[in-house]
Amino acid sequence: MTNQDRTSPLARALRSGLAVAALGLGLSGCISLAPKTPDTLIRLSPEKSAPAGTVSDGKLADAIVVLDPDADRSLDVLRVPVRVDASSLAYLKGAGWVEKPTRLMRSLLAETIRADTGGLVLEGGDYEVTGKTFVGGRLLEMGYDAPRHAVVVRFDAVITQRDNPEIRRKRFEAVVDNVEPKGPAVGPALNSAANTVANEVATWVKSQG
């Protein structure tokens, strides 16, 4: 019987474990089990905001409630989509959203409508059944258009009201041209385009009474 044969199962298991650990240490510089953080993280900041100390009060039943927009799966991610052509989509290298763009757009719309109307404006959640006016819709595009070298934000806004079967829908779009396909350039352009759309939606909401 050789020395190897006389080694106990426990000793062989320990040696195997050490070998696997050593192999893992050797590969640690080549692979990563955690996703890499993008070089550029993009958020939406409102250009129009209610001043500090502003108080909005009123009945929940009279509030404006801003809901999460619907979106295709290509937008329901933390990556920034790049429209390559009519049938192809990629994602911008080295850049990503700090939060899903539908949620960022909801917050931007709510803050802009709040500043524009001065009324009680709430965001989704538990208030969806108690508000008077509901602002929702579908986020159709929020990303980079490679053939146009532009950033595009396109949003179908929908207004409904409690106890009123009428549905009002309007499409809004903003384009920022001559944008480099890089995170530091695309981020500010997306913020500008999203604010243009949010301002136009707020004006429309205000006009509906």
C-alpha cells in the first residue's frame, strides 16, 4: 500500500479544499463574481422644483397622483439603451442608471408638476385609490439614437380622473442632437430631454384642471 493509499479521507479532502482555494486565488485577477460598477451613473434632476419650505396641503381625495410609467423590457433595466437601427438595440458602454428609468421619470414628473401647479402631488403607492387626478402613461424611449447621434426621450402621457370614464392621452418627445456616445455626454443630455418632456407634461396637466 502506497503512502497516498494510506492517507485518510479527511486528509485528502483537506488537500483538495486547499487546492481549490489556491486555484481560486490564482484566478481572482481574471474573473469577478460581482458586476462591475459603471464609470458613469446617470440620474434625473428636476430643473423646476418647489422652493424649500413650500407647504402643499389638501385632501387626499383631491390630490394629483403620478404613477409609474409602463415601459418595454429594454427600458426596465439599469443600462442605457442605444438604438443601433430600426431592429437592433445595444447598451451604452460604461454608463448606467442609478435607478430604473421609469421610477426616475415618475419622480421627475411629480416634482415638476408639484412646482408648476402648487397643488398636492403624490407618487403612486398607497395613494393610487384615493387621489382625484392620475398621471401615468408609457415611457417609449429614453436613450441614445446612434444613427441620429442624439438623445431621445419619448413619453405617452395619460390623464384619468376618479369618477370620470374619459381618458386623455398625449405624446411628448424631446431630442438633444450632436451628442457623443459616451456616458459623460449622454447623461446631461438625457437629463435635459427628460426635463423638457416633464415641463410639457406639467403644463398639459395644469391645463386640464
